[in-house]
Amino acid sequence: MNDNRSLLDFIRIFIELINMVLPVVMALTLLVFFRGLVSFIAKSGDSKSHSEGRNLMVWGLIGLFVMVSLFGILNFFFKDLGFTNPNNPGGVLPLLPQ
């Protein structure tokens, strides 16, 4: 019985760590997208820079999709599967520390 409780605690801590890092990674992927957008527009005459900008935009969009999907999965775990934060028993995803 104690092993089951420690596994749940480990899963809860893992989910909370991912949830804390997620906004930072989402911001970085958004920056990658905008850097690609600027490169795509500013250097449209150079085909190599143009294609590099397009690739950055594509990877930025893929990263954003993955991060938003991960946020939805975490939301599902916290709300529907009962992995609530003991410091936040309402089941709402914890925000970044202030």
C-alpha cells in the first residue's frame, strides 16, 4: 500500500514539474516562430534565408502544438484522473510561483 502511495506522489511531482516548465518552453517556441517569421519576411530575396525562416516557423508551430497538447493532457490528469495538488485541493492547475 505504501508503494502505491509513493508512486502517486512521484507522478504528482512529475506532473507539477512539467506544469511549471511548460509556460517557459511555450514562450521559447513562440520566439522561435517569430524569429522564423522575421527571417522569412526580411530576407525574402535570399532563397536560403527564406527557406531557413520557413523551417523555423514550421518547427515553432510544431513546438506550440506539442506544448498546447501537453497542457491539455496535464489538465486532463489534474481534473479528470484525480491527481490533485495537496496544496491546491480544488484540482486547478497550479500557476507559477509569485
